[in-house]
Amino acid sequence: MLGKQFTAAAALVLAGDGVLSLSDPVAQRLPGGPAAWAGITAHHLLTHTSGLPHGDAATGPSRDRACRCPARTPQPA
């Protein structure tokens, strides 16, 4: 996905400019998140090592997964 590449590039530019540190906890930038996010850093997100599941249990699979499997995506009634 091109959006993911732009997001990663933007994060690296911000890190290079000293605005963001890749070792910053996600909770520092997104207060009010679940306690499970406490140890997750920007680096974890950029390298897909955060341990977060692909989709969210409350909302179902992510848009990416739904786009790859349209036959399995529930359709509104």
C-alpha cells in the first residue's frame, strides 16, 4: 500500500528533524489508549513488531484485510 510507505517516510522525516523519536511510546502521542499500548513505540509500528493484531476485535478486520477478501466481508443488510 502506498499510504503505508508515505506514513513511514513522514515518520522518518519527522525523526530526522527531531520532532519525533522512533523510541517514543505511542501512548505519548495518543493519550487515552489501552494500557497494552504502553510499551509500543513508533519503531515497533514501522517495523510491524508491535504485537498488535491485524484488525480490531470491536470493529472487525482492517480495511486492508477486507479489500483482499471481499467474498468473506459481511455485507450490510
